[in-house]
Amino acid sequence: MLGAGGKTGRRVVARLEERGVRVRAASRRGTPAFDWNVPATWDEALDGMGAVYVVRPELQPIDVLEGFVQRAVSRGAGRLVFLSARAGGEGMDRPRERVIQDSGAAWTILRPTWYFQNFSEGQFRADIRAGELRLPAGDGREAFVDTEDIADVAVAALTEPGHDERIYALSGPRALSFEEATRVIAEVSGRPVRYRETTPDEYVRRLVADGETDRFANLQAKLMGWISENEGAHLSDGVQRALGREPRGFEDYARRTTWT
Ligand SMILES: NC(=O)c1ccc[n+]([C@@H]2O[C@H](COP(=O)([O-])OP(=O)(O)OC[C@H]3O[C@@H](n4cnc5c(N)ncnc54)[C@H](OP(=O)(O)O)[C@@H]3O)[C@@H](O)[C@H]2O)c1
């Protein structure tokens, strides 16, 4: 169980524990610590694990994933569930997906859109709290998805039959612009929050000033550009295919989230 403290990982851990499944929450902050960049920490995390939820950081070199996957399979992991991304295709995560598909283990690939929880737990959180979300995304729409749904699909794939060799593109039930999303948050939270479009250059400068690398900042600006072009606006049916139900909506998420 990688990324165990992250936005999808901790929800997956909680669900598995509720079901009484033996789970090892691997994270840099855990004991023992798991660090992608320190292969000597991998074996202890993998010991006795029959299935692995694979979450890797943005911009990770592919050979790190290759090394880890080989190690996992050689140590007995017969099932890999990989958190990929819907955006970007071949230029982004498809080569990494092939590492998983060619591993020899049973596999399931999750391709989510941008998460609802980026607004409350992730990269948009500080701006939302400050009352103004500044992004270079124009009025493009994104079919944001709830990480609760991603976790439900991950747990199904880890523990139930019928998900092998499936690629699930996961979106929410409708596409929203950032202007619409911030309006929903303002309405349900009673806090003044609005969206303001910035230029990609200004966005990159802000991220770098906040301590991000140039490479990461430029990747984020590229992803925002895709949103502005409505590349992420189409709906996908992975939640329905995997779980036989509709995905959760943004308003539901906004209502159950504490915004203070
Ligand atoms: N955010 C989105 O909207 C979104 C949408 C689609 C796909 N994705 C994909 O999802 C993946 C994860 O992104 P996320 O946003 O969901 O992040 P996240 O899981 O919420 O956070 C990243 C996790 O990675 C762990 N981590 C970072 N560096 C590590 C290292 N060297 N060794 C071990 N663990 C490390 C962190 O754990 P510790 O700090 O506790 O070690 C943290 O739990 C990325 O590949 C991204 O492309 C994200």
C-alpha cells in the first residue's frame, strides 16, 4: 500500500482496515519508512504482501517504477493496482502503465481526472482558504472526480474478482470550470471564494516561489493548459463499470467537507 498518507492512499487503507484485510501502510513517515528513492526500504514494505496499490510521485523516473515492480513481483506480489492519470496519454503515464501490464502480475489501472480533494487537501487548498483561486485554466471545464470513488475502485480491484486487465478511466458525473467549482464551495461554505485566471508564467513563478521545482511548475502549467482547452471535460464511465453505481458529485463533496 504505497502513498498511504496521500489523498487516495489513506482512504484505501481505511477501507481495507474496515474490511479486516491485513494492510501495510507504506510511507516515508511510517515505521519502517518506505521511500521510493531508497530501494533498501522496499523489501520490508513488500514482505508478505500479495497485492500492492502503486502510487508514485509526479515526475518519477520510469526506471524507479520498473525496479520496484520487478522487486514486488519477485517477492510474491501477484496483483498490482496502479494509480495512473487520464490526462496526457502517451506523453504522460502510458509507458508507466505498460511497466505494470508487463510485470507478470495481475493488474488493474486507474486513470482518474483531477480530484475534488485538490480543493481541500491538495494544491488548491491554500488559495481556497485565502479566498482567491489563481490558475491559468481559463474557463475550461474538467470532469473532476472524488477520491472516495477512486478509493472504492482501488479496494474493489485489490480485493474482489473481476477487475484483472481492466483500465478504468474515472471521472465525476459532470464537468465544472474553476469558476463553477469555487462558486459551489462559496455557496456551501459561506466563505467568500472566487476564481481568478492568471497567466501560465505567473502561475509557474508562484509555484517556484512556494518551493516547487521549475520542472514540476512547468508540468502543472501544462496540465492547466489542457484544462483550459477542455481536454479533461469529457465524462468517463470507470466508476460505473467497476462499481455498478454512479460517481459522487462535487456538491456532495463540498457539503461534507470542512472548509474552515
Ligand atoms: N491530484 C490529482 O488531481 C491527480 C489526478 C490524477 C492522477 N494523479 C496522480 O496520482 C499520483 C499521486 O498524486 P496525488 O495527488 O494522489 O498525491 P498524494 O497520494 O495525495 O500524495 C503523494 C504521496 O506520495 C508519497 N511520496 C512522495 N514522495 C515519496 C517518496 N520519495 N517515497 C515514498 N512516498 C512518497 C507521499 O507520502 P509521504 O509524504 O507520506 O511519504 C504522499 O502520500 C501522481 O502520480 C499523479 O499523477 C493525481
